Amino acid sequence: MIDQKSNQIKEESMDDLWNVWFTELHEGKSGLTFKVNRLVESLQSDFQRIDIIETEEYGKALVLYGSLMVAEGDTGAYNEMISHVPLLAHPDPKEVLVIGGGDGGCVTNVLKHPGVKRCTICEIDEKVIEVCRRHFPKLTSGLDDPRCRIKIGDGKKFIETTDETFDLIILDLSDPIGPAAELFQKSFHQSVFDRLNPDGIMVAQSESPLFNPETVKAMYGNLRDIFPIVEMYSCLMPIYPSSFWSFAFCSNKYHPLKDFQADRYAQTDLSDCNYYNDEIHKGSFALPQYVRELLK
Amino acid sequence: MIDQKSNQIKEESMDDLWNVWFTELHEGKSGLTFKVNRLVESLQSDFQRIDIIETEEYGKALVLYGSLMVAEGDTGAYNEMISHVPLLAHPDPKEVLVIGGGDGGCVTNVLKHPGVKRCTICEIDEKVIEVCRRHFPKLTSGLDDPRCRIKIGDGKKFIETTDETFDLIILDLSDPIGPAAELFQKSFHQSVFDRLNPDGIMVAQSESPLFNPETVKAMYGNLRDIFPIVEMYSCLMPIYPSSFWSFAFCSNKYHPLKDFQADRYAQTDLSDCNYYNDEIHKGSFALPQYVRELLK
């Protein structure tokens, strides 16, 4: 800037020049854009590029191959809904397996339930856990719980070779590109089914019904061939494309609404949940008409 | 581009140079961005700047003073939810008043109910109606229904001077800046209350609970001083900031869930609804924990 009187160049703050934005596009047509205060850390693991950025809107955030995964201030909707909904549809979930979910948010929510004896997490990319521990201490706190068992490795291999069985298996996967692609296939879902106890539940994140309708349609078709009960529920997740995210509740026996465990809900300390509650548990299964028609 | 062999400059298509984006920011921190195929029309009315753009993601869209209001392919959530929820909580709504809503979407949905004898729309900006009629024939079709009465003028003045009363008054307003600011005040809501029949319902769009928490909190506090029944419901609206939009259901007598008119729902032809259905009617009143706490 020029001082009008003296005609001298005034010193500007370097901060005023920083105007960096992270934009995640949907097929080049629309997107979410976030002002970035700071590029905190970038690295390349054996599996993917990992970035930590600090956004002005939602604080520090994890980015995997260019997709926002989780942020400090993202309302918690995704991690709370993927864990508490199935846990409170099962009368006594003791053994839980999380595949993916290296940011720790799912495990941390699972272990809020004192009845859970063990939560195993099988994450392929050790670096994701390591980076998230460093930057998201609250989100990853469950990873230090003595009931948490961490396995670093391919979820598919683990499911196909273990002889353990589980009350609940949660597929907390990134999008069906990159390391998670195979874990969206029917054969994998069948392997998961085989590792469930007879009254077990599987929940999988199932993408955006608005932006990924073909994936959603195919996935639910496959799941219905395997599980007697398949119900979609959704949440509003402001950092994900379209902000509209869905989950597949798949079960042998328990229904997510009819078997809602009201007593255990009342006894469990979920006071630090920011999104989940008993009303949203039920309301999240109500689907817009265009989603109902997609799933027909 | 340079042809590598001949070293000649190759002609490029002009289309390849068109890379125009419309971005709507929330307090300079985050935003939604849309690829724009075409700037269709821009004008200045007595009240505001009006633009029609053609987006790649959602087709033609109406922009008022830089905010996206409605788009051809926006899923219809906002207009369907602001109209069908109150209409199906009232046993026999005959006289309906819409304040604002110049895009016609609300009126068109209201008039899907054959029991409605008259739907009056009071829009301050004639230009909005004129432009929308030209570009959104389906959305504005209700404006040509013989049961529709169009009043061009200030909604506040209309409410304060009319001696008519209504079964349902819908405040389909733009954000509380510009022409709509006064219509978010308590004194205006009291005037609306006074124009309702004793068993009447008012519904108002009530902004984003995620991005406008202070506005939401103040508005619901005021509404509770006036109406015996005040309930928030929400929808996922992908073209609005945060994609999370709320509505205030305010009533003297009828409760939006207990008085849901299941029989009339079954008899009414809502087959071209893309978002609304009986499940979402109920589910939309389930609120995330952070919204519940905001409204406490």
C-alpha cells in the first residue's frame, strides 16, 4: 500500500496475504470450500497421502488423498452415528470390531458403552493412527482404553482369516477408491456376515445418497442378498460432499427401531455427544422420498 | 496449446476457457461453490439484485443479493417441507397466506392440497415473481392456479392492516438482511399470530442451526413468548449454507406429530414430491443434540 501523503510504500502484515482455501469438488460440478489457517503436516504413507490442515470454520482436520475425513469442530455426527446407533440396537454388545476408522473417533464412541468388553480396530494404515493421535487427542482417546486392541493390517485379510466372532462389526471406511475399494464389494460383506454372532449387527458407512446414488443403490442391493434386515439411516455431516451421509444397518435379528435399548440409553453416559440422542436415533431412519425411491 | 511436431499454435475451443464458479461464503470461513455454465440474467429491482445462473450441479438457480434461493434440481426439500408439514398437521386448512416466497415453490406445493380454497401470496418484489415465472415454469405453476391470489406489497403492512384471518400463514422469507429483516422480529410474529384463526398454524423458515445459532436462539425465544406450541423441524437443503435448514412450527392448538393427518396424507396426490413423505414429516422433528441444547 502507498501512503498518500508521503508516497512511501507502507509495510503490510504478511498475514493479510494469506488467503488459502481447501476445496473438495464433486465431479467438477460443485464443492465445499474451507479457509485454511495453516498447513499443519503433510506426509505420504505406504497407502495414501495424508494431510492435516487447520480450517477457520471447523479447526484442525484430517485429509486423506484430498478428501476431508474428520475435523475437531465437525459436530461429531459421523462418528457418533456409526457407533451409537448399532450399539443401542443390540441388547448386549460385548465384542466389537471396527474396520478402518484410523482417526479413532469410532472406537472412542464405542468405548463409551461400559458393556463393551473389547473393541478391536483393524486399520491398514498405521500412519493415520499415528498422525491422528498427535493432532486429535480427544478423538483418539479411546485408542488408549485397555479394552481397545489395535491391529494394523488389511481388514479384508483379517476378516477372512480370523476365527473370532463379533456382536458388532463397523465398516468405517474411506470412499470406495484407494485402499478401501475392495471393502465395498459383496464378497467382503459376505465375509463380514460370516464373522458375526448369530444375533450380530454390521454397520457400514454408505456414502452420499445425493452424490453417489449408483454406489448406494448397488451396495444396498448386495447387502439385501446377505442380511435379513437392511435399513439405511443418515446424518448431516457438514464437511462431507453434499453434507448428507448415509449408513447401512445390517442385521440378522435386531431391528434398529423396534429393538432400541431405551433403558441402556438412559443409563449410559453420552453427555459429551454433540449429535446423537434417542430422538435422532429414530429420526435418522426417516428418508427423503428420492432416497426411498433409490432404494426400492 | 502448441503442436509438438509442427510447433504451431493449435486452435482451442473457447468452451475450454469457461471456468466460472459461484461461491457463497459463510462469514469468510467456508462456503459452497458451484460451477456456472451460463449467466442467464441479471437485474436490479427496487429492492435487491436478482441473478439467474445455470449451475452444472443443480441446473438453473435464483440468486438474491448473492444468496442461492432455489434451483431446478435442488431436491425440493425446502419448499416441500415449509408447506406440507403444516398443511398435514391441520385437519382442514382452507385459507393459506404465504409471505415472501416469490419463487412460487411454496404456493405450488400448498395448492397440491385440494382442500385449500385460497392461497394468498404477499411478495414485496414483483420482479422476483416475474423472473421466476420466466425461468422456473414448473416451480411457479401454482401462481396460475385460480385459487392463488397474488398481492405485491410489504408483508408487514399487509398483516398489520388486513382484517382477514388464515388457517395457515407461512413465512417464506429470505435471510434477515435486506427486505426481510423486519419480518424476523417479535412484533411481526405477534401480528401474524393475531391474523390466525384460533386453531391456526404459522410456519417460518428459521435459518441454519449450525451457521446462525444466535439468530435461531433469539427467534425461538421470541416465538415461545407468543405461541403455545413451538417446534423446530429441519431438512437437508444442499444449496443452502451448511446444507442444514430449519423451520419453526408455531401453533395455538395442533401438534405437528400428534395431529399428523394420516388419512388426508394417504388421499392427497403428492406423487411429484421429491423430498417430503410421512416418515420424513415425523423424522424431521428429531434434532441433533447440539440443536436441542441451543433451543433449551
